Amino acid sequence: MSSQTAVIVDVIRTGSGKGKPGGSLSGVHPADLLAGVLSQLLQRNGLESTQIDDVIAGCVSQAGEQTGNIGRTALLAAGFAETVPGMTVDRQCGSSQQAAAFAAQSIMAGVNDVVIAAGVESMSRVPLGSAQGPQNPYSPGIRARYPDGLVNQGVSAELIATRWGFSREQLDEFSAESHRRAAAAWAVGAFANEVVPVQLADGSFAIDETVRPTTTGEGLAGLGAAFRTDELAARFPELGWSITAGNSSPLTDAASAALIMSESRALELGLTPRARFHSFAVVGDDPLLMLTGPIPATRRILERSGLSFGELDAYEVNEAFASVPLAWAHEFDAEPARLNPRGGAIALGHAVGSSGTRLLATMLNHLEATGGRYGLQVMCEGGGTANATIIERL
């Protein structure tokens, strides 16, 4: 085996359906939702499934319809040859970003030549937290280490907003801007190359129904705190309780997939590589703050890549909550126009298992449209970890 360059040949996604009963994709089984993007990825690139060495899929709530190794069941539902293996990974919100990293790294190591990295989450059919059930996920050992107790992500977002001093107005205005950018991108067809249709009984679905073009900061100001309880307010009297449904990412149904190859194999097949994987990093961080991981992950990947922050042409920092990218941007003095330039998860949705490859699709298409060279993708993750990836447009 010899080292290889791992390249992205194609990356696609479904539109984002509202992750609740009645959402446009709520009638689609998650394995079939993922199967749709897998089959369309082959069709777009003229491949047979037997040419795929592996399928690695991200999925967070591996319960109910999302159990049984959905990476494998989805490829079978897509009609792939039974000889194609598949697996499912869970790195919380970064699951499909990690799937892409695993795929690229297996190619760079010379183990595989063609791998699909993908992700899916049907939050309408398998609600977030379903895998946990009524059980306490924290063992006696963890509870001994953190005797005051860990908190949910919404409270972590509140802690970040307070620590960095973000006002409710700043959070809401950032969120409104996410919707403005997403709506503007849709208006000019910027998502046309990444969004593929999902066939439904009454037609096809190919939009992000989570985008609200008329959203304003003033309109969001009327929403109440989403995570405040009397118990938490007593524990954290310093918090302003400014995280709402409006400045958080919505529950979403979606799937996405990336076709990743060795550069040599892509050229053999007559396919044009669109980008190469430049650098990777994954870090752990404070599990109470939980969502600050993108900051040390960015520092680490810059050290490893040899690039300066100023060389990055775009940064996709997942908008789990508005306070997360705002804190990240503050730490790096980031240029606002380069941060989630086509809107982020607050507008486009956060189907947690799918979000990593969704961000990859959006970032690559933006780099191609603007002539940018380097893009950074970084994702906060439950439990206090974070993934960072840098790609280079070719």
C-alpha cells in the first residue's frame, strides 16, 4: 500500500424537511431517505455500486428505524450490490464529517480507492435522544468526576453567550442574517448543484423548508427562552437565558453523501476531482461548555496544515446555536462575510447525522462559485468534542 491523495468527486444532499410530524420528509423511512442520495450519487457520476469499496454513514439517534447499521441497510435499499459493505458512526453532530474523514483517511492510507461518506437523520420519526431512552447516560464514574452535573446543549449555549458577552439582540440578528443569506442563495440557484430531489407520493421535494425569508431580529425578539427551568436558573444565576427556538437550529430531516476517491482512481474513471482533503483535526474540550470545541479544533488544524487563518476563503462553522459561531468568530477575528456565506443550520436545518456532509456540499459549491481555494469546516459536538476539516478546491 502507498499513500494517496483523497479527493472529493461529488457531494450532494436532500433539502431539509421540518423534523416533526407533518414535515415534508416525515413520511420517508430514514434508510430510504439515505438510499435516495446514495443511488443518485452513483447515477450522477456514471458508476456501478460494485466500484464502491465502502459506505460510511453518520447517524446520531441509532434507535428505532435508525438501528441495524443504517449505513448498510440504506445501501441495500438503494439497490447496491450485496458485496458492498457499510457501517454507521456516531460522533454526535459531527458524525458524517467524521465519516468523510474516515473515508478520506482510508484512501490516503492506500486501503480503499472509492468510498462514499454519508449521513442521515430523521428527527421527525426518531426524535433526538431516542437512543438514550429513560436511562441516565452518565455512569457513576462520570458523575463522580462532575458532581455538579453536566447539562444539555441549550444550557451550554447559554453559558457560551454569557461568557463571551453576547446580547439577545446579537444572537437574534445573527440568526436573522442566516435566514437572509440562505434565502438569497436559494433565489439565485446557488444550491442547485447540491440539492437532489426526494421522490414522494405526491411529487418530489427539493427545498429547505426550514428557511424563513422574512425573519428579522425584531421578530425573533418576542420568543421566550427555550431551556430555562427554575432548577437551572438557581444553579446558573449568571445566565441571561437568551437562547430561543429562533436562535437555535431547528429539528430537521435530511440526508447527504459525498463520493470520495483516490485522485488516481478518479482519473482512471474519467471523473474530475473537485477538491482534495488537505487537513483534519478532532479535539475534546470542556463537556460543560460542550460547544466550544470548534475553537481549539481550529487552532489545531491550522497548526497541522501550515496554513494561516487569512488563507481560508470560507469557513463553515455549524450553527447549532447562534452563540457557537459568534464565539468562534470572536476568537479568530473572522471576517463575517466568509462565515457561513450561504446561511447556516439556523436557516438550513441541522439533521444531526447528515450535517457534516451537508456543510461539505455547501462549502465546496461556494468555493467553486467564488474561486476560493481553501475552506474550513468545523463542527461542535455533544459531549465536548469537535471535528475540523480543511479542503482545497481543485
